[in-house]
Amino acid sequence: MGAQFVEVWAHRLTREARVSRMLGVFDAGRIVNEQLARSQLSGGMIWGVSAGLHEAAGRRAQRPVRQR
């Protein structure tokens, strides 16, 4: 279990999003291999941010609407 926080900047005209900072806090239990654990947690965070940034979103009636 854990919590992740991401700071994202978006360009007003082009709607290009840039991630400026990421922070993750995890309860991982006993870590046997520190490098492997760090890589797994970082990779999971990057995958989540990638999925969020590639999701199409639009606006309809001033409310965010998820497009499929």
C-alpha cells in the first residue's frame, strides 16, 4: 500500500501536460533487495502517470467527461 503525489503543469492553449515532480510513500514490509524494490516502486509510479497522461479527456457542459 502507498500514496503517490504528482505535480503536473498544463499549457493553457495546447493542453500539453508536463510532470514536474513525483513523490511516493509505500508500506513495503521487509525489503530484501533495496535496488529491486526501488525499481519496482518507481516503475509502478511511472506506469500510472503514463496511463493518466495518455487517457483522452474532454469537456461537455463545463464538466470533465472521459472519452472512450
